[in-house]
Amino acid sequence: MFLAEHDSLTGIPNRKHLKVRRETHWRGPAAIKAMLRLCLIDVDRFKDINDSFGHGAGDEVLRTFAMRLKSSIREGGYGGAAGRDEFVVLQVGMAQPSGLHIWRTV
């Protein structure tokens, strides 16, 4: 079951696992009161990394990014791989909405 619901490169949950988790939080009366925050992350210019440094370097970038993403998710949230260089984080049970901070590294 683990292999079917986790990304083979990074070991983090994949799209199938995230869909199951998301659906469990959207059902029932608690979902009506719960505030959710969804963050979609795309690694910009990932193709350039692969083309310039090779696929091994690109794989290492994705593994490192996934590890850092996993360690930065707050309690009550979860994240995973949505695609090759795309990630998603869903934070559940937010007490109140707060400002969205968009950051970008070049």
C-alpha cells in the first residue's frame, strides 16, 4: 500500500494519497467549520536544472525540497507530490484566516 500512495523518488505522499486525505477532511459536519489553507508549489525552471546538471542533480533537488517541505508542515496539515516538480500542502483546522505570503527564489 505504501508504494501505491507515495512518490517513488521522494517518499512523500503522492496525488492518490492526497486525494484520499482531502476527501476525509471534506466530509462530515466538522468540515463545515474547519478552515483549510491550500498551497500549490511548482519548482520553477526545473527543466533547466535537469538540462544543465543532469537528471541525477534534478532528482537530488526534488528529494531535498520534499524533505524540507515535509519538515515545515505544521501539525494538522499534510503535503505531498502533485506531479514531477509540483507539490501541494493542505493545512487543516486553521483558527482564523491570515495573510497569504508568496515567496519566490530566483
